[in-house]
Amino acid sequence: MRFENAYLPAGGYWTSPFCKWQGSLGTLHPVKFPADLTQKGLAARGIEASELDSLVFGWTIPGKRIFYGAPWMAGLIGAPGITGAMISQACATSAAAVAHAAAQLEAGGAAATVVITSDKCSNGPHIAYPNPAGPGGKPDSEDWVWDNFSFDPWAKNSMIQTAENVAKEAGITREQMDVLTAHRYQQYAQGIENGLQKRTMLSPYEINPSGRRVIGTVEGDEGIFPTTTEGLAKLRPVMPEGTITFGSQTHPADGAAGCVVATKERAKAWSGGDEPIQILSYGIARVEKGFMAKAVVPAAQRALDAAGIGIKDCAVIKTHNPFAVNDIYMARELGIEAESFNNNGSSLIFGHPQGPTGLRLIAEGCEEARINNGGYVLFAGCAAGDTAAAVVLKV
């Protein structure tokens, strides 16, 4: 899918810190929290909520009253006259939400849409489903987060099993994963040192769950551990006879992110004198059962083809990499070096709240390109159900 007239304002995106589940963001409401962050993000970029025509709300973990999510969110951010779609596509939610906003703009549906993405893996709901045929009418139930991490009802396996399947088929070793994981940690540390993350992250962020009293402040990401190849080598594989450890996979987290998708004219007016960022294309793909990490390759290739460029034309490449094996496989298949992308941070290290993960990576990728005189930015990442999505932008 190619877009011609969809843009982000330069700097027109924001993210919260990401906090490991059961951390500082764990008590916040999954609608009120991103609404508060969005108000702060819009204000910091000089965008009035009254100037927005539409809203897209992306999430994957339900919370109380989220049935009213999009119109409720619009009211909370100060735009009670608008509404829009709610998008839930597992780890591809951010890419799908941005693509939905861009497609709506292309069709003449809205000249300025705010995209809001959020998820809390902490304190996820335990859901009971009526089952009159159960013993004594006993309901069926699931723990929304944990049970879905652990079992794909179509492929009949856990997410980590899909990564092990790809590692085995492609001959990717435990040692290769450890080496790349340590490198990804160094890239993340570099992003803190050079200040890139602070260009998109609204921090310090005050924790105010009641709206009446601040009970804490988050200065930055929580749950990040110093990582070395020596330390990783000491960890046991998660699965018997497996290759993936808790070190070479991401961790569940809480967080939120947002952006504005607009016409070139509107985006330029909100770009502070810089050129707006063009959204060029979107690609989505699915591969065989139980091989989720593979899907990133065809999704990325479809987005690149729609944009009319090749992988080596990209100035910045960012991936959602829940497992180190994802990046090793993608690099091999697309003919690039795994160490050459995900500069300044990736979800393997800073965590994975699902809904906002991709948008944080898109934002940081755009800022990296802005610092380095522009160019094409590719975001690609896998998602549950052996799927993946990708977006190409031009800075």
C-alpha cells in the first residue's frame, strides 16, 4: 500500500517511558494514562486538540470501560467533537494504526488525525466467558496477557516456540543471539548518552492515577539491565533444549505513544520550520504456522516495494525484535548486517507494551534520520499469529 499525501509533522510524535510490568505505570488506567500523555504531547508540539479532525486508538489489552475507548479518549484530550477507529493487531498495532490514519487521509476522510497507542501488560484482565454447557454452568476463562503469550489457538504453540522454530530451521545459534543482544544493549545505552531518546520521550512523567495527587515520577525506562555476552552466557534457555534465554528476548512492559498524521500543509505548519515527514507505504505479511520471526521479511519487502526503494536505500532501519533471532534472520534474508540497524535502541532491550512499541520505534527512527540529514526510514516488526507489518517514511 502506497500513500501520496500523508505526513507527520517533524517531531510530531511522543512516547512515555516504558516500564517493566508491575512497575511504576502498572496502576494507571489504559485510557486515562495515554489521554494524559497525549495532552502533554500535543501541547509540547504546539498542536491544539481543536485542530484535529479524527482519532485512531490502538490497544491490545482491554481495561475497564474501554468499550467507549475512541470517543472517550477524544473527550479526555479536549476534542469531544471527534472520534475514530480502535485498532488491535497485536504487536503490529502501531503500524496498522498509522496506516489506517494515512489511508483515511488519502480517501479525504480527515486532514489531521491523532494516533494514540497504549497497553498495560501489568494487571491484565482475567476474563470469564459464559458456557452453559460447562459442569454446573461453570464459565470458561482466560488471563488475557499470560494465556495469549503462551498459546496461539491456530498454530498451537507459544510465541517463544515460534522463535525457536526459526532458530532451528535457519541454523541460528545461542551464541549468535547473545552477541547481538549485547550489541543491542550497547546501542540502547548510546541512545541515552547522545540524548536521542529524550527527543521523543515525555519525561519525567508524573504518576497521578486519581488525577488529584502525584504519587511518583518516572525519569526514564524501567526494567533495563546491564547486558554483556558473559552475563548472557550464564543464563539457561527458557525451553528444554532451546536456545533462547530471558536475556535474548524482550520483556512485557507498560507504556504509551502518539503522533499526528496530517496533510502536508497542516504537518508543515506544525513542524517548527522544518520539513514534514512523509509516510510512503505500508506492508503486511503472514508466514507458515509457528514461524513468526520470518514474517518480518516479506512485510518489510512489501513496504519497500510499495515505496519504490530497496533495503540498502534506507538511512535508518528499526525493528520490533521480541527475540534476537528476528534480527539475525531478517539481516540474512535481506542481505544486510544485523549490527547495522536499531541504532539508539530497540524493543529487545526497552521492553514491549505491544500497542505503542512500533510507534516508539518509528518516532526514534525519524529523529535519528532528522539528526543525520534525512533519508528513508523503515520500521518492521512481527506480530502474533505469524504475521508482521512494516512502514516506510521519508525524512
